[in-house]
Amino acid sequence: MRLLEKNPFGQYLIIKKMLIRYLGYLTHRRYRGFNELKIEGSNILNNLPDSNVLFVSNHQTYFADVVAMLHVFNASLHGRNDSIKNIGYLWNPKLNIYYVAAKETMNSGLLPRILSYTGSIPIERTWREGGRDIKRDVKISDITNISVALKDGWVITFPQGTTTPFKPLRKGTAHLIKQFRPLVVPIVIDGFRRSFDKKGILIKKKGVIQSMLIKSPLKINYDKETPDKIIEKIRFAIEQHPSFLKVNPVGDNLN
């Protein structure tokens, strides 16, 4: 990596690397210390292409979820399958990992702005802003930015667009999948809502077993499957379909 090399969004990679190292060091004990993160399926990450991969996950906090994923992804790529033991994996992190986040959230303070440099793709939500429901058109620039990120590397998205469990998925995710044809990898997380506050910054409770299950890529017929069919497939894969309420009626996803 050249000293002043930039990514497609004009961010200096050396700064991004240093931020990931530093923030990773500060947050490591949140998943291996104060609480424990149980990981399954991270070996799947080692067989993925370097770009055009879209991770879809349920959502429990604003920041703790994606920070945990950055730990797990980098640990696995450095030979630590299903473990984040030995933080040395952050010395040379994967720098082309991005995550979709609400622009309103990423502009809400100094810490979110710093976190944004680690790989956020800020988008304007079309359905909610400032705590109230709205309705506006999707910005073409937001779609373009997601496309740029997919061409460069891996993208994490939370298709429900909210930390409230079992909410419907946004169809925009399905349209992106049909348009850009990424490999779609589902992730199911749990325990983060009990561990942290809603923002995922403050530790709310210690001794919590958090979990992250990384599943095999979905089989999607990009030409024939409708957006509704793709959304339904993702909803089952990330275990946010109403049928899962019957399986776990009092689980952490409901707290």
C-alpha cells in the first residue's frame, strides 16, 4: 500500500488502517472480555471473492453490530476461524469492507464521524428522519456509492433499516441485488441488544453471550426472481420472518 493511496471514495487508506487498528483495540474486550462473542461459520469468509459481496444481517444496535463484524471478518481472514482471540489480526486489516448506514446517524456526533471513515456508506433514508416518518425518493448518488463499494470490496447492509426486530425488509435491498448481482451472504446476530445501549456505544450489561452466525451464500436467480421473492428469501435467512417468533417467543430478539 502506497503511503498516500486512496480508496474510491477519496479516503486515505493509511488513515483508515490506523483508525481500524485503534478502534479495534479499544472495542476488543466488548466482545472478548466484558462479554463473549460466540461465532459460527466464519470459515465461509475465506472462500469469498474479494469484491461484489453483500452481507445482509438483522440489526440490534447502531454501531456494535458492524464493529463486531469487522473484528470477525479480519480475524477469519487471518486464520482465526470462529474466534477473535489474539488481536494481532488487526495489524493488517482488510480495507475494502464497507457498511451502509443512515447519513443522519453518521453525522450525529464526533464519534460517528470518526467511525464513518472506517468504511460507512452514508445514505439518506427514504422512510424516516429525525424520529418521524417521511416519504421521499431514493437518491441516485446513494445507489451509485453502494455500487462503487461493491466493485471495490465487501458491503454490509441491514435491510430492515431499524434495530426493531421482525420489521419488514426494505425492497431497495432486493433491487440492488438484482441490479448489481452480488454474492449475498446472510448473517444472524443476537445478544447485542442486551449487551449495549441502542447506539451500541455504552455497555449496558456484562457477562452476556453474544452470537454471530455466518451462513452460506444465498442461491439467487437474478433474472427470474422478483424483488418480493428475494426479500422473502433474505427474511428467512436472517431469521426475521414472523415464523421465527413461534420458535423463539421470548428470545433476546424481542427484548
